[in-house]
Amino acid sequence: MAITSASGIDAAPRKQTLASNYVDFTSAATEGWAQQYLPDLMAKEAEVYGKRTIAGFLAQVGAEEASASDRVIWSEQGRLHLAYTMTYKDSNNVYTVINDMDGNTVGANHGVRVGDMVVMSNASATAKGYVSNVSGADVTVLGYADDHIVSADGLNSTTVAAGDTRLLVIGSEFEKGSAARTTANAPQFKSHSNKHLIMRDYYEVSGSDATAIGWVEVSGEEGQNGFLWYLKAEGDTRARFSDYLEMTMLEAETAHADAGAIGGTDGGALQDGTQGLFQAITTRGHQTTGVTGVNAATDLAEFDAMLAVFDQNGAIEENMMFVDRGTSLAMDDMLASMNSYGAGGTSYGVFDNSEDMALNLGFSGFRRGSYDFYKSDFKYLNDKGTRGGLNDTVNAIRGVVVPAGVSSVYDEQLGKNMKRPFLHVRYRASEMESRKLKTWVTGSVGALTSGVDSMQVHYLSERCLVTQGANNFMLMN
């Protein structure tokens, strides 16, 4: 079944004052105002779009904290165990270390030492070995089953792509009376930072228009109510700015100095803009490989692949899934199909529906393996006026998986480990000034601060998003 929507149903705000914004009392086209009889006026403005704001996602999964610096810096733990990708070098059992298992270039800065016992594996074979020599990025491995680990176990193929062979340190072995080790491994960490972003908005109404009574009784998300149109306009501007605060934290990207955005000068390094949630997950987390027009993560096989990724990272048991409508319904159908008694349509949802109760056709969560997933609709991905209008395009975002709970990180400013939500917003503030959300009024209307015959309302915020442990997040594409 196809659904056809009428064109022109969106009454999007405009920055001009147009004749079409007002009722023409002299034209017959206004259906009644051109004749002497009083029409039956329905003054209350109909709320045809329901709740129009999309803010609330970050409030559910994160927190807000004050910050007194231009940039927020935090560090995250590295992996505990030693595992690398390598490539075969020569027939003397020498391999060259390339990357760690997260794809970071390592080279000579690896942690493999003489005396280590290792497991080496590629698509052809797996073998245990002993590290007899280390020279920079080159590691010599002797076999336990054969003194030449490469001689018979398929690990010496020069046709295998570089980095295909993997090495895992599983322990060590030394002879009696052997000397102590002379090299030590130091723990590694990753340092991340983000820059605060200044956001501004503005609303203005003339003194005359501020006194003009209307026949439409306005209402809005900011509690405005009455027959003065500027009340609605100012309240909608405020509500839209509040939504921008969240949308920016989700969508913002860092900008190269030569990219054309607000420019830095550090030779193309990431300088301006700020890193939003989607960019943080794209660069430091994981993504499902969806197909245009097909919902991601809608079968158990794909969820099992996601679990494998989570197992390789933080293995956080509880996760929140914020998804668009199509993905949410596809998950409901997938979970319902797991019920062997549901073929006749009588057992679905909570699996105890009866003929005397409303049929529950949805799921709020499920458990798979050792992981709990809680599903919630993401209004930002559904609303046509926001991301919902882009979800039929290439590289659309169908949802995001966010770990629940808190993480422990070292705070560079405070100089100690802190427990914080994986997501939290930092806003600029001090004892004298808070830039979390500033609003002030200037002009001669109400405020009486200048000779301008208008009311000017200013909005400002300075903030950034801290995405800790992005390796535990996943975008559903």
C-alpha cells in the first residue's frame, strides 16, 4: 500500500513579514470576511503536529557539567593484552609488526619481547611460537611443532596481504637460571579532546506589533498563551534554539583549516567546529553496513555480529537503542517471529494476549546472549522537519546504540579519575557567568535599554559533547 501526502502541509517559519501571514478582511477569497455576517470563529490555534520539539535524547543518556576552559581533554584506557597484525618478511621466521588490533599503526612501538610465547594465525593456518629476537618492527618467531614456524603451517605465504597474519602474546617461557628481562611494557592510553561551540539566535518584534491583538489564540511548547502573536513567535524561536542545542551536539563536525568553515590556521589540523555524537561514533566507534532502503539491525544474525563487536570492546551489558520508526517496527516483527506460537496471530508482543485485551504488537527490549537491549523511538530520526526528512537518502542513519551506565576516565583539568556517563555535555561557566543557555532582552519594549523601537531577544550557548568510550557505541546505517 502506498501513502500519498498532500503538498504544502508544512507551515515552516519564515523570516519575512508577508501579506500571506495575515487575514485579508476585504477579499472574498477569505470566505466570509467580505460580507456583513459574523463568522463562527475558532480562535484556538490547532496543534496539528503534536509535540514539535525533538530535544530529550541527551537528557536520557547523559548529563551536563560546567567547564572553565576553551577545550575539554580526557584520556581513555588502552587495551590490556598484546595483539597485532603482521606481515611475513623472510624465510628466517621474521615477521614485521604493522598495526594493533584496532587498526592503529604500531611499527617498532609494539610490546612483543624476547621470550614471549605467542599464537600466530591467518586464513591458512594457526601455530604456537616462541619469540627469539626482536629488532624494531621485525619479530623472529620459532615454532614449537617445528623449529621453523613458517616451514609447514602456511604462515609464510608471500601472497597473503600485508597485515593478514595476526599475533597474540599468551605468556612467556625462560630456561633455568636465565637473566631477567631488560625491557618493560608501559600502559598506553588515548587522549581525546573537544572544543566548545558558540551558538546564537535572535528574535525581534517592533513596538507596534508587540501591542497588536490577534484573533488567533496562540499556544506553544514554551508555555506561551494569549492573543499576541509575538508571544508565539518568541516562544517558537526559543524552542527551536533549544532543539538546535541538541541537534548540534549530535551532528556537528570538526573542520579542517582549509575546508571553508570557520577557519583555523594549523596547517589543516582539526581546529574549529566541534565533534558531535555521529562523527565521534564514525571515527572512533562502529557502524552497521546497511543498504539504502533497507533497515539496519533487523535480524538476529546482524545482532549477533553486533554482539561480537561489543565482546571485543567494553562488553557493557546494558545498551539503549534509539531508532527510527521503520527500524523499530522491523525489530518488533523480528522478535515476534521468534515466537513459535504466533503463527495464527494470537500470541504476540508480551505473548499472553487474549481476546478481551488490546493486542500488544511492540517490544520495549530483549536479551540476547549476555546483553540487554532497550528500544526507544528517536523523534529526531522520525520528524520530517529534522532527520526524518533525510532517511530516504544515501547513508541515512536508522538508529544509534548507546551503552548505559558510566565510565571511569582521567580528567586532565581536575587531575583525577572521574565516574561520568558515556555521554555528557560540557558548557562554559564560572562563578560570574554561565553560558549554558543565556537569554536577554534589549530595546525599548519592556526592557527599556535603548532607543530602538522594538524588543530584541538574544539567545546564546557555548557547549560541546564529550563522547567517552566511543568504541562501545554503534550507528545503525
